[in-house]
Amino acid sequence: MSGVDERIPYTGGPNPFMTEWLEPMGLRGAIRVSNVPLYQELARSIGLRRMDEAVHRLGYGNELIGSDVTTFWLRGPLAISAVEQTRFLSRLAHQNLPFPKTAQQQVREQLGRASLQALGVLPRPGVLEGTTHK
């Protein structure tokens, strides 16, 4: 992908329930509507070997993706606990993942600062202001 706005065409079948998925869109729109077919197309383009390497490099959950690059996060075998997920999101929020800072920043922007604050991985505005550490 050249960037978060590169439009990826819809390649799934008819879907009367998720009509917003039917239009080509970039990651910005896909994250907003949780566009599973777009994520699957992206995963296919990355490929099983590269995806497996990336999941291991991230230390994400149990690090198992199995043999189907299009469903490992939906049906397993990938699994992650709530605590592990929070730690992962904290690493993303603070740009401590083993990927370029610019890529992490783009993902953070797409998830939205408010979402990361709601998950407790970034402080809310004003929370740390006026506090003193002894």
C-alpha cells in the first residue's frame, strides 16, 4: 500500500447488511466501518509468510496465524488476552513497536487519540497537568 488513503476495491460477494463495504476505500474508511473484506484483501496482498513474520516481530498475543491469512484474526488461531491487547495498544500509542514511527503514527491517527484514551493507553487531556511526583 502506498498510504492510508490508497483505495482498495471491494472483492467480496453481495452484502445487503454492510453496504458501506461495497465501495472502494482506504484504511481510513476501513477502520471507521470495520471493513473485514478490505482487511482480508490487504492480508492476501501481504501474504502468509510476511504476515507470520510481522505478528512474531510484534509479539502479538499467542503469535499463531495458522494457514489462512484471511481469517486468522477472525476465527483463530490468533488469540490475545485483554491485558496483552492493552499492552500492545500502549506500545502503539507510545510508538514503541518494531515498525517505522511514521507507520505507527498513521495507525494512531486512524484509531484516533480519543479511542486510545478511552482504552486507557494514553492519558486524557489535563490528567497529568498540575500533578507533582515526590
